[in-house]
Amino acid sequence: MTEGYTMRRFEPSPAEYEAIVRVYDRANLHDSGSVVTWQHWDQHRDPVRMFTRYVLEKDGELGGYGFSVLTDPAANIFRFVIYLLPNWESAGLISEFYSYIMGKCLVHSPAGLICQTREDDAEKIAWLRQQGFHEAMRYPRSTLMLNKFDQTVFNEPRAKIAEQGLEIISLVELGVLDLEWQHKVYELEMLLNEDVPRPSGFTPQPFDKYVQTEFEGPEFMPELWLIALDGDALVGMTSLWTLGDGMDMLETGLTGVHRDYRRQGLALALKSQAIEVVQQLGARIILTSNEENNPMYRLNLKLGFEAQPADIDWKKTLRDSRSGEGDLG
């Protein structure tokens, strides 16, 4: 280990949460963490996923943060990520911190590993390539400055949706209309997630954990979740949540439409209406990311989102789940 530096598991104290959020924020110019939100998530995670946080420190200063998670339990595939303060971004520390967390994952004999970087993280990419990772999927980030958004451009597409008998309401309204709204939103999101591009399989989250993390979290704002209805049936959704501790910056959650209702402009209507809502709340910017070939990325550009450096998923196959053989190097 580089002299003076130590790596260890994260200790869930208030001070340590503040430290890892600080590292995360400094390493992500277009993102922001929240101590309260991360604490809530950690208290309600599904233990099957084995989510674990790690830190890198020197002389009492915490300058590196990372985590690992069993992202695909069915296939035994782990995801791990690291973040470093800008002045800690050296090839040596990157290599040692990556190796430390990857070693923790390898204890579980995974079938594969996934690691995400930004496309401009040259040192991290160099290490991943040296370890035999290959680029699996690319997700351009994009941002929308809300003072540039002209809602009137999308009035006509939204009117066409209404003419088809479809209605867009918030979870505030849905909760009044339907006592089973939590189950129905969960079922819709799990269905939509089956079509989301990802480098590994999708394993549905248990309903109780979904409720705890999504509807009972400190960042949950039901007015920022919009649902498309065809009568009593939920056929589409979009959601937004705050980043950090204020309303200045928001990030999109899942936007999706039931397969039987696609190519009718419903996703555009959902997202444009959600943007109007956050404009009225005084938000400044919305952040999102999409797999580069996902039609949702082109829809976001149509709405006025501007492309930023992409995130890249790097994948390494360690063994063939059918034969038990593979590269463990």
C-alpha cells in the first residue's frame, strides 16, 4: 500500500457519511449526494445485494470512497465504483483502491464484474483495460437548464395524449383515487425495468424494500412522480428526485411507457409535464443519463437536454455460468 494511506470498510457514523458525500460531490461536477438519503438507503437495503461501502484515508483525512454491490444476484455479478478527491487522483491510488474493492468482490466467486467510469477518467480506464475489462455500455449524461425550457412547444403533443383518453396525474392524486397505488406503481416500474438497457440481467427488488427506499425516503416528493392512466390502468410513469438537500438540482428516475402504449408521444408528454412542475417549484437544473442507443436519450435531446461526458460500464467475465470456466486473472 502507498505509504501513509489505508483502506477499510466504511463506518456508518454521521461524520463519516459527511466525509464520503463530500468526496462524491467533489468527484462529480454534475451530481450531489445527501447524508440523510444515503443513511436511509443503507438502513433499508435488501441484504441479498451485499451492498458495502469502503474508504481510503491518510492522516485522518478521508479522500477516497467506493462501494460494491451484487447488482445481478441471479447471475452472481458484482458492480464496484470508486471516487477520489481531485488531488488524490493518482495512478497508484486508483490501482490500489480498485484492487482492494475488487478483491472483496472476488471472495464471493462472481461470474463477472462491472465497473463504471466517466469517459474522461483516463487513469481509471487504463487500469480497467489492464485488468481485462472491456467497454460494455455507454450512457451519455445530459442536463437541462430550466430557464431555457419553453413549455408551449409541447402543448400540442400533450393535447393529443388527452384526445386519446389518457390522463397524466401525480402520485398525490393517484393516492387519493386508488388505495392500491403503491402496489400498482411497483408492478409498473418492475415491468418497465425489464426493457431498460443494462450490461447484466434485471432482478426485481422486493416490494417492501421498494416502498422503503422509494416512498419512505427523505428525497421522495409525490408531486414529482407522474403516472399515465388509461382508465384505471397505469400505463406510463416518470419521476424526479432532488439531489443534495435543496430544490436547485434534480435528477430523473425511470421514465417508461407500457409496451402497448409506445410510439404515441406519451413519454414526451410525461417528461414535459414533469419539467413544467419543477419549473414552478423554482428548480434550476435537471440531470439524467441514458444508454446511448435508448430512444429516451433522443427524446431528452428533443426536450432541450444538452449532452455531457458519458458514463461507461466496463465488464469482465470471470467464469461461464454454464460451464464454470472462465478468466479469473
